[in-house]
Amino acid sequence: MEWFQRFQTGYDFFRPILDIAILAFLLYKAYELLIKTQAAQLAKGAGLLALVYGVAYLFKLTTLQWILDKMAPGLFIAIAIVFQPELRKIIIRLGQGELFRPGSKPRIGQLEAVVTAAEILSQQKRGALVVFPRRVNLRNIVDTGTRLNAELSSNLIVTVFEFDTPLHDGAMIIQNGRIVAAGCFLPLSEQQDIRKSFGTRHRASLGMSEQSDAVILVVSEETGAISLAYDGKLYYDLSPIEATRKLRELLDRGARRSAPNGTPAGGMDSGESDTDGLPAVALDAAQAE
């Protein structure tokens, strides 16, 4: 039993380190999840209320403390109602195991094939919607379309998004370097400040990025603009080189939230900045599908 006692002694020494490491990991993932679902305002509001309550308790402001005590149950109900969409997204992602599922990505040559197809479709003014899942499982989205499980190629992508094909109106899902499905239906965005000039494709790309951590490439049928949607924001009218670079970066690092040099067209207030320090300028009134 001497070895067991040595193990117990060693474990007692490392237990606080292990405890803190696991807690730090969980807090980091929780923060990452809040940021991805744009629920940071929920955390800020809760933190502000906690700060006010702490000040009232510290300085013995009994009236303020009594009011906060009485309002607390109602505040929790109000938060659940106001932030219901964000809370639902968080629960969905937790249920799908986003915290611990490793991401997968197509190779660089395959990404270039996708962007090449997008460039061809852009020149021909054909719309396209391509989804790159990361950690969140999109099986429910795949099931809404037609399973292909085909090798990824520019010619096949262009063919799928031809005007007269049965699958051209839906979204294509690309995962593990293969075209998993096409003709898939995506959820539309719940954001209220999306420009009316945006059509169904852009709204669907935003909706998918709000409910998962997927990266969505969009080609506008109206203008031919190539855009990327991720983390609840749409970056409109990117060059093929920039779209390739950003796709590679996002799919390599998975959780990176830096923005390309395109204009964020949704999900940010006019004075807010993205993590790359790019100003969130309102999109010009260009017609986009």
C-alpha cells in the first residue's frame, strides 16, 4: 500500500493545480461561447447588477438592497424573456458538445477550389451559399438537403449552383474536405437591423452563423459580391484572395474571431469595433441577394 500512499501524497499536491486548471478552462470556454452567441451584453448586465448589489451591501444602503432583493426574481424572469434567443443558442451549442468537439477543415487546395468556384459564379451573377461547419454538429441541417458525399471540386460546385438545377437554391455543406450535402435549408437571421436590400441568401447565412460556429460563404446573385458570415456578422464584398485567406484562418484556428477588410453588414452597432479594430461602418445601399 506504500505506492498508494505516495500516489495520494502526489495527488494532494497537484489537486489544487488541477482544480484551478479545469476551472480556468471551463471559464474560458464559457466566455468564448458567450462571445460567439453575442450574449456578452447579458453577462455585462448581470455583472453590473452584481456590482450595484455589492456596493449596496458594502455601504449598507438598506433601501437599495431591499429593492434589489425584491426585484431579483422578476429580473431573472425578464432576463430569460429578453435574452431567450441567446440562451437558446447557448443551450443548443452545449447540447451539441461544442466545448470539446475537435474541429475539422478542408485542405488549402480544396479551399482554393471553393473560392475559384465562387469567383466563377460571381462573374456569371449566380448565387451560391456554402457552409463550412467547425465544432457544432450540423446534422439537422444536412438532413434538410440531398446527401452527396462527393469529392470537392470547382466544377461540381458550379454545376450544383446552376440556375436550372434542383439544388441551386439551397446551401451546400462542405466538411472534412468533401461535399456532404446540397440543397440544404438554413435558418433565417433573427437580427432586426439587417438592411432590407439583403435577400434570403444573406439572411440565411447570418442565421446559420448565429446558431452555430460555422463559416458561410455567400455569392450574391444580384451583385456578384462574395461575402463571409461567421459569429453572427456578415462581411460583404470580399476579394477572392481575401476570402481564401480568411477561410483558411478561420478553419485552421476555429475559434479566431478576427474580421477581414470587408464591411461588417450586420450584428454590430455603428460605433462598435471588431476584434481586428475595423470600424463597423454601415453598408452602402447596394442591392444584394
